[in-house]
Amino acid sequence: MFHHSRRVFLWGALKAAQRGLDVDLELAYVGGLFHDLGLTESYASKDLRFEIDGAEAARLFLLEHGRSEAEARNVWLAIALHTTPEVNEHLSPEVAAVALGVKTDVLGVGLDELSDEQRAEVVAAHPRPDFKSRILRAFYDGMAHRPETTFGTMNDDVLAHFDPEFQRTDFVDLIKGSAWPE
């Protein structure tokens, strides 16, 4: 998790710089390091999305270390929205940087935007041994005890991959079964 989180920060910082975004690198670093903390036993709640658990831990950390409520809220948003495609890149530079880093490290999106030297340097400092399998397992282990929090996200794909008995909540069924009498 440490190497992944550091890579998220580094990829995000590199890509944000390429886009000319004025990123507070300290805030982006906290966003990168805390973005998956909600998957860990120490920070995981029983009934919130893992993203919110990590976001709240980062918010409290930043407030305790003298950052403003607005800065802490930006990092909260960066973490809470890091699994929400497209929205995050239209918010503050720190939110965008975390999203860019996550998409690069987990999905390989935009790898061609980075030079061979940049990729080699980051991976040499923070290796990716069997990363794909390990991150999927970390997602599953961090969400299996709270499957209802995956509704409306790609996180339910992870639960369905590992647990053939997992039943996704269907949005259409929710609308059709709502309390409205029509």
C-alpha cells in the first residue's frame, strides 16, 4: 500500500505539472498517502465507503497539523472522489492530481504521457511486484465486510470478481420499487 500510495502522488504530480496545474504538493502528497487508508483494518469503518474513511482520516490529520478547513476539505474531496471517474479532474488541482495518479497506477491510463525515464525512476523507488493481483485483493479485503457501500461505484466489480454469491444492488430495481405509488 505504501509504494502504491507514493506512486499515486508521484504520477499525479508529474501529470499535473504537464497540464500546468498549480498543485500544493504537500496537500497532494497527503491525498496520495491517505487515499486507500480506508481499506486498512485500522481505518475501516463498518458502514462507510472506504474512500470516506480515508478522506476523513486525512482531513483530521491536516487540521491537526495546522492546515485550513478549506485545504483539508480539498484533500477530503480528492480522496472521497478518487474512484469517481471524470468528476475529480474538474475540481481543485490537488483533487485532479490524486485522480490522475490513481488512474495511472491502477489502470495504466496515460502511461504514454510519461517518459520511459520517469516511469523507470518511480518504479525503481516504489516497485510494483504482482501489483494487479495485490491491489485487487486489498480492495476486496477492505470492502467485503461492507458490501452495501459499493453500490453505484466500480467497487462492486471487485466484490463480484472474488465472491460469486455477491448480489449487486440494481438502480433500476430501486426506482421501480420506490415508495411512489405509480
